[in-house]
Amino acid sequence: MTKFRPLHAVRRRCEWKKETGGAGLKLKTMLLSNLHEKLVEALQAVLPIMAIVLILCFTITPISPSILLCFIIGAVLLIIGMMFFTLGAEMAMTPMGEKVGSSITRSKKLAVVVSLSFLLGFIITISEPDLQVLAEQVPAIPNMVLILAVAVGVGFFLVVALLRMLFGIALPQLLIFFYIIVFILAFFVPKSFQSVAFDSGGVTTGPMTVPFIMALGVGVSTIRNDRHAANDSFGLVALCSVGPILSVLILGLIYNPSGSEYAPPVIPEVNSSVELWHLFGHEIPAFMGEIAIALLPIIVFFAVFQIAVLRLGKRQLVKIVIGLVYTYIGLVLFLTGANVGFMPAGNYLGSMLGSSEQPWILIPIAMVMGFFIVKAEPAVYVLNKQVEEITDGAISARAMGTSLSIGVALSLGIAMIRVLTGISIMWFLIPGYAIALGISFFVPKIYTAIAFDSGGVASGPMTATFLLPLAQGACMGVGGNIVTDAFGVVAMVAMTPLITIQLLGVVSEFNKWRKKKAKPVGQPVADLSLMDDDAIIDL
């Protein structure tokens, strides 16, 4: 016997299908549109640095076809990886961080805020792929000891950063206090260890850490209702960057390493297209496993929060899951392209330029590369977009991007001067941080917080896999000490944006003052009762 449903039930089911079908179509259309937008952004970021390298390869620094092919394929993987990663970070990492941040602070229990934020910082840091690169650079310390120490440092400073936001503590004073400790400790560790320690601050705030931590700050700031809440939403990355530096310096005092070995990247030599495919095919599964292990702790942490506290709707969860898949695909492709394609090319170009008859040409070439390559850092897009949104366009993404590019260009110029001359990194870091911290007292708080965040954001995987090998190759070419002279590039890239972004704030404040001064002084109000009709009409 056929079972008939009531008419209203049939109508409701048809309406539900129409709504969900429409929602699915809308989501699909939105994803395709966003992917196209991110593809354009990725092309604009990667093509300039690709063009510079190709011009060098066909003019003053000829390279083998193997390296050139690996570089081109790596660039393609970089573009596709950036496209997926930036969209995935917007869909998953940002909303996850905001939801977790607001939930942690909404409890209003200090013990809960401290314990959960420390655990979160610890988990995210262990998840950071670039931390493995750092551990390999310090052979005097066991890898797991270094990783756990750095994770504890980031966890501690994430607690400090969140407490600063909750209690409205000024950022410049905290930064001055902790950097004084950092520089005092730096004088007690071996010289060969200083550069690696300062590099660690930029390396550990990479593409996995930055989107989540920055979104966490936005989530925490939503709980506060005062007018400084938006300004204080920045600064988490700034403080979390101090943790790894302190941790590595303290380990340097305990283990007292006398030096660090350096293993140059393997220059690929392929004789056929099949060998070329095997070269990338061997690395992709390795990065698939590495990124899966990196993402798993964050997913588990969020899943526990979802079950216990958040209880987000099905549609939000679906969007986050799709975003996590995009993030995973993007990071696998990006890191494969950077490590297999860009790292050997950077090292070889650096060695060729360093051993040339005019090695000083390294300085302008590295500055041009630095200006464009920062645009290819995955987390830079996250920072620029968030700055524009939080400030309602007062600080545009374009102004942020230009300031970062100028800062990184300067840092690469200084890094190459160090490679050519062997000047100690402390001669640059101490004055640089002194200038950056000094400017912080003369610009609005938000510029200081954004500037110190941008240092950690700018020194990401592109710096570690192209600019650092470039400096190492150049150092080999000129016959310098790689450990003391080449390492420190990441530290320089992390330092100069602190100054350029704050100078953007100085320019902004000067323009406001000039406009205010240019306003005409109001005329005294005339007494109409003493004026005739013609005078009133003229007035």
C-alpha cells in the first residue's frame, strides 16, 4: 500500500531541497570566484621574482637546465599552493582562531585563559613545519629538546600576549623589557650561535602559526568594548616571536655549542623528464605526511572546543572543513615548490654571484629580490587583509605591502653587506631594535603592534628556502664563514619592517597634522542686526 505524505510536509521538503541546493550552488560559485581571485594574487606575487631569476640565468649567472627546470616547476607549484593556502586560511584558520579566542576569554577565568592559551601556543608551535628546519641548523642541541623548548617559549609568550590584551598593558614597554633580556643573553652565547638564535624568532612564526594566532587576537579583542580593543588585537605575533629567541639563547648557555655544521642543499641533476618527475614525486608524499602531522593537533584542539563549547552549525563546519582541505593542499604544494625548486636555485645563484669578479653586485640584486619576494610569503596576505579590515581601510593592504617590501629590500642589502664584510650581526640588530622601539613612543599604538607582528610574518618559508640559501651560496662564493655571516638573514628580514611600518605611522600622523593646520580658521559671526540688506546678501 502506497504511503502518502501530507501536502504541507511535501511542500516543506521541496522548499528545504531548494534552499540547500541553492546554498550549495552559491557556495560552489563563491569558491570558484575566490579561487580565481587568489590565483591572480599568487601570479602577481610569484611572477616578478620568477622574472628576476630568469633574467639572471640568461645573462650574468648561467645555470644548468636541471636547476632551471626545477625552479620553473617549483614556481608553478608555488602559485597553485599560494592560491589554495590563502583561500583556506580565510575559510578555516581565521574563523577557527577567532572562535577559540573569543571562547577562551568569555569564560572570564584567569586560570582557564592561562592554561588554554599556553597549551594552544605549545601545540601550534610543534605544528610549525619551519621549526624542523631550525632544529636541523643547530646540531649541538638534540632536535626534540630544541623543538620542545621553543614550543614552551611560544606558549609562555602567547599567555603574556593574551594577558596584555585583557588588561590593556602597553606593548612598547613589554617589548623593551623582553628585548633587553634578549640582548643581554646574546652576549653570553658563542658568536656562532647568535645568528641562528635570532633567526629562530622569524622561522617559528610561519604559515601555520601566523593565521591562527592573529585570528586569536581578533577573537579576544571582540570581548572588550573599549576603544583600544581593535588596536590591541595586534601584537600577539610580536610577543610570540620573542619566545623562540629566548629559548634558543638559554639552550645555548646550557649546551654551550661551539659551532654549527652547515650542509648545503643538494643541487639537482636530472637527465630526463622521468627523473625530474621522480624528484618532485619523491618529495610530495614526504610533505603530505609532514603537513598532515602539523595540522592534526590544531584540528583536534578545535574539535574538542567545538564539542565542549562552540557547537557551530553544520554549514559553518562544512566551510571550515573545506578551508582545512584547501590549507593542506596549498601548504603541501607550496613547500614542495619552495624546497625542491627554489632552494637549490637560490643557493647556486648566490654562489655564482659571490664568486664573480664583482661580488658587490649581490647587494642591489638581493635588494630587488627582497622587494618582490615578500609578496610571495603566504602569511603576508593574511596580515595585510586583516590590517585593512580591522582599521576600516585607514591602513590599506597596498600601503602595508609597499612598506613590507621596502623593509625586506633593506634587510637583504644589509645581509649581503654582512656576507661580503663579515660584520657581526649585533652591529645591526642592536641599533635596529633601538630605533624601532624608540619610534614606538611617537606613533599610535596600532602601528607599533602591526609593525612588530609584520616582522614575524615577513620572515616565512620563502625567506628560509630562497633568501637564506642565496646568502649561504654567496658566502661560500666569497669564502666567508657561513654560520656567522650567512645565518641571520631571517633575523634581518624580521627586523627592518619594524621600522618601515612605524615610519608609515609617522607619515600618517604628519599628514593629519598638516591637514588640520591647513584648515581655514573660522570667521567671527557677523551681527546681522547691524547690517543692511545689501551687506547681508553679499555675506
